[in-house]
Amino acid sequence: MSDSRKTNFGPDDLQDWDPGEALGAPGSFPYTRGPYASMYAGRLWTMRQYAGFGDAEATNHRFRTLLDAGQTGLSVAFDLPTQMGLDSDDDMAMGEVGKVGVAIDSIEDMRRLFARIPLAEVTTSMTINATAAILLLLYQLVAEEQGVSAEMVRGTVQNDILKEYIARGTYIYPAAPSMRLVTDVFAYCANEMPNWNTISISGYHIREAGSTAAQEIAFTIANGLAYVEAARGAGLDVDRFAPRLSFFWNAHNDLFEEVAKFRAARRLWARLMRERVGAASPESWRMRFHTQTAGSTLTAQQPDNNVVRTAYQALAAVLGGTQSLHTNSYDEAIGLPTEHAAMIALRTQQILGYESGVAAVVDPLAGSYFVESLTDRLEEEAVDLIDRIDELGGAVAAIESGFQQHAIGDAAYDHARAVEAGSAVIVGVNRFTVEGEEAPAALRVDPRIEADQVARLRRHRAGRDESQVVDALRAVHGAAEGDTNLLYPMREALRLGATVGEVSSTLVGVFGRYGGAR
């Protein structure tokens, strides 16, 4: 949280502060004031509501409802089996099919997910990591079936495996082959899908796990540097792949600290890419990012209060210069968002964009004594943490030593103690509580969806040319044993009807599983 001990900021807080060096102009190095000169005065951020539950038809209906209501981009939530590389009929998938996202087993599911949605006109973000390459290829194949060439397909795949080891846990393979998959996506998209954002380097889940704002900046940017170095180590030209890197930040409760966090992260990345990495193109220095309001701040108690929390968090993201935004639904602490709650979340963005006036001026808080000093402080704290990670051998080595995980755990513990003591106030939870309140109705996923999905998957397997699929998976296995780009044989296997689980298990046969467990 921002420093509550000091309540008045003035010129003394910015002594020897050079606005030319610290800020620059909007759209110019170091991009503190935003990645584009006109920002929202030229074009509003993309309003992209995260959605996915049940089967492909149910999620497709939610997508089309949101698009009809004015949403300007799609964001797909996948169920846990899909995230973990398990088909819906795997024993480990039982009870989880379609529960926290949409179940995708094969190209048939991807076709159903995007039926009647023009992929030439819509950008799609996919929150998927260990199986990111597989879902990206399925999306490409379906877009091409719609007549959209790979060169014209636009969107983002999260593809950020390092934060899974730090904060989230949906990993499959050990770190080295996981990093190979990440860089293979970079190389594949540079050749085949030049308008696709190849990674969304995510601080969101790091913050959700309990990190501070400075830790969110530092650990995320350290991961970004690790991806850049891995790609360069694989022979890729930084100025060819770096312009398609994107970031994903959390918008938390402290309004001014969050604004400063976004500005500090953008400036720090620009400086590191130019001065440390040696990227020559300004496009490689420019940080573009998506933001999601903080799910961890939503409360099951007095859930209507979450509408207000989300609105202020969204305001922080916009004042901080986000390129796209997801606003959480007020009922997400209770269950999956209902259609009514998702519509309120979308309307929150539309009111912010079209009624509040905040989009009319670029970086309206620039020059604020408080905001600029807070931006400087967060950057300094983040640099100190990145230096510590460098001393440990970089992000991967630091993760293996548990550095980031322990730091986040300590921060989360400190916050939990403050909530328990009442020094950190959560309205409706530890103050201003109401006895006997009724919870709103929660969205329930039809329990028949799992059985239907399994039956559909088995029909799919029965209807394909099994010998062709076996040969294609053998080619994936051979590529995994060598050093060629894995996405080409994977694409062919998926085109022929191989499933997410089959491709993943083929890779496990070569790479093994992280930690050795199933």
C-alpha cells in the first residue's frame, strides 16, 4: 500500500527530478506517460470480459451476448483439465470438466466455441499457459477454416509458464522444456502469425497470491527478461519478437499506488530493454498491457460492494494507461459470473470510457508530486528485487530456490495479519458488517455437461483416421526429442484430430512432468 505515514507531498519530494528524463512525451521513451501519443483520445482501451464455463456452446452464447452488448474483444477462460493437458475423460479430470472455464478437447470443441463469431474482426485473449501452444494452434486452424489467414489473426496467448511455478500451479513439464515451448511460440508466430501477441507476461496471479505492488513489478519483469534471454539463446532476433510481447497486470485497491505501479513498470521495462538487453527498436521498448481488476479483493459478504471496488480498480487501470481491461463481476467470490453480473462489469467499463471524462486527456496525473514520487519509489523497490534475482542467477534459478514464492508468502501473511487485527479495513468483512445477509443466487454449471463432453470426445476419436493421428503424434514425439520447432508437427496432429490430452501426454513422454508427479 502507498505510504500512509506521509500525508502531504510537494516540490521537495521531487528534488532534482527531470520530467524529460522521468516522463518523456506520451508515446515516447521511456513511455511513463503511455505507449501511444494520443492514448484513449485516439482509441479507447479494448473492453475484454474474461468468460468461459461449461461446454463450448454455453461459452459461445456468453461471448455473443457480450459482443452484442458492446464488448470489443474476447477473453477465454479454460477449465482446469484443459489447462493441465488432460482430456475430459481422463480420470484426473473427473468433477472438474467445465467448472472454472470451458472444456476444450479437440478442434471440434474450438469450432463450436467460435461458431458465428467472425475471427477476422475480433481479437481474442486466451488465458492458457502449459498448453498454450496447443490452444493457439487450434485457434489458428479454426480461423483459417473461417477464411482468415494466419497473418491476419489477432489476439494474445498468455504463455507465461514461469509465473505458474511462482504463484499459480498449472504447469506440466519441467522448466527447461517449458521455456522451449514458449520460445517455439515466439519463433512460430514471427514466421506464421505476425499480428499475434506471443505472450502475456503476468503479474496478475503474482499479486493474487499476495505480493506487494513492488514485488508484482519486479517478479513479472524478471520473468520477462528470462523469456527474452531464452529466445535470444534460441537464436531469435530480439527486435523481431520483442514487439509482440505483452504484459498482464492486476488492478488492486490502492488507487494511486496502482496508477504509479503501471507507470513505473512501463518505464522500467523500456529502460531495461534498451540499456540492458540492447534492443534497437523503440517497438521493443514499448510495454503494452492488459489489466484485470483484483479477484482477491472481492468479498462474499455484501457482494454488491464489489461493484464499487471494481469500478475504482478499473479507474486505476485507465489512469495508468492500460491497453485492454477486464472488470470482474460482483458475484465472483460466490461462483462463476452470472450473465447479469457480467453485464454490470461490462457497463462499468463503458461508463468509465464514455461518461467519466478520464479518457479525454493523456496521463492526467502526470506531474503530481505524490504520483511521481510514488512512481519513483516503486521503480526503485522493483530494481532492488530484480538485482537480488540477478544475484541468484536469474528468474528461473530464483524460482528453483524458492525466492519469489517465499517473498510472496511473507507479504500475504503480513496482509492477513493486518486484516485480522483490523488495521487493514475490508468493508463488510472486518468492519461495517451485516448480520443475516442473504447471498445472491450463484451460477451453477449443469452437471450433465461433463458426461456430454466425454461422450462427444469419444465420438470424435471414433470418427477420425486413427492411423494418421498415431503417425502425427509420433512426429511430435520425434520433434520433442530433437530441437526443431514443435508447433509445426503439433499443428498437423491437431488438424488430423489429435486431442489436447494426447499431444500433452506425447510431450510428457519426452520431457517428463515437473516434480515427477502425475
